[in-house]
Amino acid sequence: MQVAMLKTAVHLTFATTLLAGAAALGALTPAAAAEVTKLAILTPEEPTDYGWNQQGYEAAEAVAEKYGLEFLPATGLGYGDVRPVLRELAAEGASLMLAHASGYNTAAPEIAEETGVPVAIVDVPAGNRPGLVADYTLSGHEGAYLAGMLAARMSTTGKIGIVVSGEPPSWNSQSAAFAQGAKAAKGDIEIVYAVIGLAAYSDAAGGRRVTETVIGAGADVIFGQGDGATFGMLQAAETTKAVNGSKVWFIDVIGDKSAIDKGHLLSSVVWNMEPVYTAMIEDLKADTYGTRGYTIALADDSVQLLKTPHIPEDIWGELMKVRDQIVQGSLAIEPIWDAEKVRALMTSTTINEE
């Protein structure tokens, strides 16, 4: 009897151990297709910037509604350690966490490994891990090429400017394509390039100050990339005359600031992230998440050049013909991610490393 009881205890202990192990393994296994029920997004700033934060937030919200998912937003987090927030969202049952800032691309994969909840990161194209991590380093370089052509055609001083809040891959590829497009439209165009700081994404005051300097150097069309910093760039265009006394135009990125335009917003390279997040959900449902990265392009209108009343119809017609060439593949715009190669395309550069 004692032997039988001992064997029974051993079997129970072994079975309990197996169940515990299976449970632990299950906790570290990414959500299966049937378990895609909640979509979370983490943003460094509030979704009111008509740019990166707002476009990401609104796209995630729309995709959550499309699939009947509970939407779990965490906004205005800054650029510090977001591990506690990621853990909290995982504990709330998030099926996917969109870590919507390059500053989160170290913490997010760590928490994905720890909790088993898949994450999406940016600016790490080689960071994909099946079932856990997928990168969406988005680049509107095809649209930026058209924006460069527009800038060169609209300039009256023969100089245009690029002001950026840092040099992440997405900004670099757009800056390079903008320069290439400008030179294709006007071979002798001069391009003044300025970096506000290492990561000055929300620095509106810095955006205004640096943009005023670029305008002072002769640029009368400014291509601004900066999230919250672009508000300062736009203000500079609104309040500063070009060296020849003409109006200064501003070309934005990611979002559409038409609602606050005072007559200086020439265009914007608009990003639509809904197709990106939709593809992520579909990959989760198909159990293929983390096997590829995600991009945007002119072909599916996830990248568009904003048409405003300030753009003459003849110039817009020229741009749309070039757009068709890019979409059809007869004109290829290859992204340039490296900052040094970007700077080499410019007439002059100013790098603030504060």
C-alpha cells in the first residue's frame, strides 16, 4: 500500500510538473490567431501633432475597430523607459503592442520575450523574430522625391531647405529622395540641410530657430521632418520672409496640417499606417507574424503627396506623371538610410548635436 501510494504521489508530482511547465511555456508563446482580441499602441507624444503620433494612433484605432478589437492606447509616454507600461499592457491582455517610437526598440523586444506578447518596433529592419517581433521602418521616400521636385519648381531664390529633428532611417531616406527629386527638376538647385539635434523630435522652439537660420541662408521652400518640432518650422515659414522678400513655403511629413494652415503649407508627404497595421493583424491570424517587415509606398496610397490649393495645376500635373512612372516601375527611387550619404547630397549642412 505504501509503495502504491508512493508511486501515485510520484505520478501526481510528475504530472503537476508537466502541467506547470506547459503553463509556463504557454505564457511565453505568442498569441494564437483566435486570441487576437486587443491592440495596444505606445506613443511618446500625445496624438495631436498632425504627424507621427497622431497618424499612428488614428490608424491603430481604425484597425482595432475594423477587426472588433479592444483598443489599448498609452500616449504621451516620452522617450524614457517604457518597460513598466509594456508589462501593464501585456497583463491587460494585449494581443499586439505597437511600440511607436525608435526609442522603444530595445525595451519592446525584451518585454515580448518576457511576456510572450508580440510587439512591433521601428528603425530596426533586421529585428524581426518569428512570432514575437516585427519591424515597421516606414519611409515615404517615393513621396519625398515628388516633394523635392515641387520645391525646386516653386522656389524663386534657387535655394531650398531641409530641416530635420534627428537623423533616423526614415528621415534620412526622405531627405535623400527629396534632394534627388529637386535636382531632377532643376539641376542647379541649392539645398541647405540642417539637423536640430540628435533626437529633437518634439523641440518646436528649436525647429523654429533652425528653420529661421535656413531661411536666412536663402531657402524659400522648407521640407520639415520633426513630429512636434514641425510646428516651430511652420511658424518660421509663416513669420519670416525669404531673402528676396518672397513668401516661404513649408512642406510637411506624415500628416496633414491643413486645418491650421495660414497660407504657407505647400504640401506634405502623408503616411497612411492603416495598411501596415492591417497586415500585422492578418499575419498574427495566419501565424506568420515576425517573418517580415512592413513598408509604405505610392502604389497603394499608403504614401501620398498632399495636394493643396497653393500648388499650380500645371506643376501638379507634372508631379502626377512622375508618380505614375514610380508606381509603374519605370522610375525607381531607392532609399538611402545612411546619414553621411544623405549629407553628401546637400549643398551645405549644419548639424546641431545638443
